[in-house]
Amino acid sequence: MPNITPAAEHLSQSLRFKTVSHEDISQMDLSQFSAFETFLVETYPLLHEKLEKIRINKHGLVFRWQGQDSSRRVLLTAHYDVVPAGDSGWPFPPFSGQIGDGKVYGRGSLDDKGSLIAIFESVTALLQEAYEPPVDIWFAFGFDEEVGGAHGAQKIAAYFLEQGLVFDYVLDEGGAVADGAMMGIEKPVAVIGVAEKGNASFRLTFKGDTGHSSTPPQKTAIGEMGRFISAVVANPQKPRLTETVKAMLKAVAPHRKGIAGFVLARPDLFAPVIIRIMMANGQTAAMLSTTSVFTMTGGGTAHNVLPHTAECTVNVRILQDDSSDAVLKRFQEIGIPFTAETILRDEPTKASDLDSQGMKHLKSCIASVFPDAVITPYLMTGGTDCRHYEQVTENAYRFLPARVSERELELIHGDGEYLSLQNLQSMVEFYTLFLRGIT
């Protein structure tokens, strides 16, 4: 079992700050975010002494590590906000940062304070060596990634744009080293997110006649809403293979035995077969189409009174070459009138270059730290702060340098989240190697 290192102690301490984000920033306890920033200053004095620090929108933290050639720059990013956590279901209180059984427990340990702490540890180690990077290395730490990044990463990206700063590439959280069983191979798979599905949420309102439930009209608000939801669920988008998914399949193909490897290496030729197989697994099925899921409903004030309106919230994850406008148009074509209020509207990202210098460097570092892993690009079905930096870079990559089991993935926003000491050690090793190797 790995020893409890200073990095582990620092991560433990970082988890004690309740940096919970909320869509309404007025509902956030920003004193916790300020306290976390003070903790970083006290814990990593050398980094704060040597790197230029810029605050964006008070709690967005940006650092510049000046290199020999400041005409070129690379960006690493992470976030320090977390989702809420209740006390039940945890072996230790969620904001205790308890270390035990070779793990650091706490909300945000894996998502995403572990990355932030590992980056700070790695930069500090290199500064102690008096290392000077060949190009400028920038760091951006958002404080509301979990609710879309409107006040953090989005503002930071706007600052970069105003300053005319363009990055060779960006590295954020996202993919990780996972069990290869999902892809039918025995080796672990290191998946690098090279694109993200879009993420949009709409609040849809349906109208109906009011009155007493004893004499109901033909159309009620809740009935219309129910018919609409049924129509959407009954008519999912047709699945298809994007170029990113095809690249993933081709990377996995050499590690599949027999006919499976032959088929995966030729996704255009065998698309119907591949799609049928991928649709049988929830994780891979989500990569194949735009999905619409209803997450909230509301309407009515009494058990025997017909409400004038009923509303539902739908979250849509949008595949490349689709758009939120096209989704709304398809909803309207169902023929059941509604009004739509936008809650969140992020379009799909472009796919990053699979052969860029940044991608090659990233793969090289992964191969060094996780030598047994098969490295492959993939399409992220979730969202990260990385999407906001598209306007200041051509290539954005998403990879968390940790081995995570399916169980650990389930814990990220669930009860009992932790980061193993082994994973923290690997993350520090990876970021040190990555930063030292930037050219």
C-alpha cells in the first residue's frame, strides 16, 4: 500500500472546503472558495511566488508559468467546485478528507480536486529543480464546472480571447484508464476525450383547460405533456457512427481476436453490425445518437383540480453534426404545442486532431505511466470546462491520469467518492512527466 505522502495530506485538506457550486451563484457559499484559495497560497508558496497569478471573476484562478519562448503556450485546466453530498452512504463524512484503506475519501476527490492538487504538486516539484519550460504553460482552474462553467471557465476563456492568447492545445479532465471489458479486450483502455456531445436543457410548458377533475376536457395540460413525453421516448434518434467513434474502434481493433478485430477495423463496411453491438451497452450506446431524457415534471396544485399548465424539463445530449435548434425543431414536429425556456445550451464540440503534437505527447506520457493500457480516442458523452476553451485552441484533450473501475466511476457524483493513494501517485507522476516534456 502506498505511503501517505504530502500530496495525500494536501488532497485531504483540500476536501474539507465545501466548494459546492450552484446554477444560481448567489446560492454558493463563496467564503469556502476564498478559503480554498488561501489554502492553496499557504500550501504551495513557491508556485505562487514564481508563477504569475490572475484572478478572473474573483474565484477563477489562472496562472502563467513563463517559458523560454512566450510566443507559444499550452493550457492545463481543472476545477475545484464539487456537487452536493449528504452524509448517508459514506464510510466517513463527505467533507472530512479522511484517509483510510489506501484511499482519500471525500466529495471532489476524483472529480476534480485530485487533478488540481496533483498539478500543483508537480509544478512545485519542477520549480524546486529550477526547471524552466521551453514555452509558456498556463493553468486555469474553474469554480463552477459542475453547473456549466458560466462564471468560471467561460469567463476565463473570454479573458484569453480578449488578450489574444491562443494555445497549442489544452488538457483537461475527462477520459481515464478503464477496464477494457466494455470494449471486449483484456487490457485496460486509456481513453482520451477528443470531442464532447452537446448538452442542452429545456423547460417545456404545456397548456390545457382548467376545471374540476369530475368533468375533464378532451385535452389537459398534464395529458398533453404525457403524450409529448411518450412520443419522444418512442422515437429515439437513429444511431450512427461519428468519425471520433470510428477512430476509437480502429484503435481497439488490433486487440480484439478473430472476426471481431476484422470488423472493428472496418467501421464503414460493418456499421450496422457494430451499431447493434454498441447499442446493447448503455455506455457505448450513448456515443451513437442524440439522447433526450426527461428529468423533472411539475403541474397542479390539488388532487382534483385541472392545472392550466404543466411543465417538464428535458436534458438533451447532442451528437456531432446535430444541434439544439434541430432538436427543438424535431420536438415541434411532434405536433403538440409547447413553449420552451432554455436552461442550458452548449453545442457539440469539434473533434481535435488525432495526430497533433499535443496528442502525440499525451499518448507518450500515458504509455510511460500506464504501459499496459491500450490508448484510444473517444467521444465524451458528459461535459467538461474544456469546451469553453475551443475558441482559443484548435485542439482540446480530456484525460484524467488514473485507473478507475466502473464502481469508482459510479461514485464520482455518488456516495463514498474517493481517490486511491495509488491513483494520486500516478497522477503526480503523469503531470510531472507531461509538464517536463512539453516542447
